[in-house]
Amino acid sequence: MGLSKTEFMRGMQCPKQLWLDTNKPELKIIPEQTQRRLDRGNEFGDKAMAMFGPFVEVTEYIPNTKYLDKRKMVQNTKNAMRTGENNICEASFDYHGLFCAVDILHRVDGDVWELYEVKDSPEVEEQHIHDAAYQAWVLDKCGVQLDGVYVVYHYDDELDPFEPVDVTEEAIEYAAVVEENVERLLAVKSAQEEIMTPCGEQCDEPHECWYKEYCHAVVTL
């Protein structure tokens, strides 16, 4: 059983959230404001793909589904890197089931790259750095040479909406946290019985949990 970047981040917020994602996804309720934020983020990410000029996007879906074909995306990424593409969007990597899709992988020189994580946010937040750090950790395990890790936030539409911030040092520091928690979160996903976590700040931070209503209802029974 693998672990994606999104699963890592959600599991770090709350292990029960990750378990429910895996075992009882039908219980999730995504608030309208959250869905709007996610949609805006996707739109902003699509616009950012061209921030370095021509690019190739490697996204693939399993036929007749909404599920990513991760295996094909990884192979498409390898092909793009080998054939000289300089900007690869949704560049995908898998390290023994630990998967990530980088918003923009930008070639600096030869086999040296920069990683860009795009966020529709007015500022760079700690969670954004952790998000990018997980990806950088996976790429490092896959043998990709990174020269820098950046978070691109939504700056100013009239000037330049894409403002990259160098978070390389922070990402390197957080790599140790990633290393320490991967096995724990994999165990959470494969647990037979529901993970029991008391309701608390993690129900709302850094994002409102999609299972908040379910968990709070269980507590009051």
C-alpha cells in the first residue's frame, strides 16, 4: 500500500483523516468554500504551468475513470526528462509506492532541476513548505538532482501573479520529519480497525477536515 503527497499531508494533520480517506471515503463532506478553494487552486496551477515558457504535462487517467494512472505518469516523466524537455508539469515519481506529482519540474542545466510547488495563496504558509518538502524527499530517493525547491504563491495579477519563494533550506530540514513519519502513516492506512483520535485543533487546521461532522457526531453519541 502506497502513500501519495496528499495522503502524507492529510495524515500529518490527523491520522484518523487518512484512515477514513482509505476506508470510509463515502463519509466525507467537502464544504462548498473548500471546494471553491480547491477549484481556484487548480485553475491557478494550470495558468502557472507556462511560467517558464513551453512545457509538457504528463497527467494521465485510468480509462473511463477520474483516477490518475500513476504508473503511466511516472513513465511519461522519465521519457520527458530523457528527451530534453525543460519544463515538466505534474512530473511524477514513485519510490516504493511513495508517490508525488510535482507542479513544475524546471531543468536548470543538464540533469539538474528545480522543483516548484504552486499555491493559490497570498503568502507562503508552513504547510506549503511541508508539501514541497515531501516531494523533494521523494525525488531525492529517486535520484533526481535538485538545485532548489520553491513555493509559488499568488502575488499580483496586474504585475506578476506568480511569485516564487526559495524554501530549499526549510525543505531539507523537514525531510527528516518526512523520513520519520512515512512508515507510521503507511501503518495507519493499512490498519484494520478505525483509528481513534480525539477531536481538537486538527479538525480545522490547517484545513477543515472533510470528516469533521462524522467525528464530532461520534464523540457526542
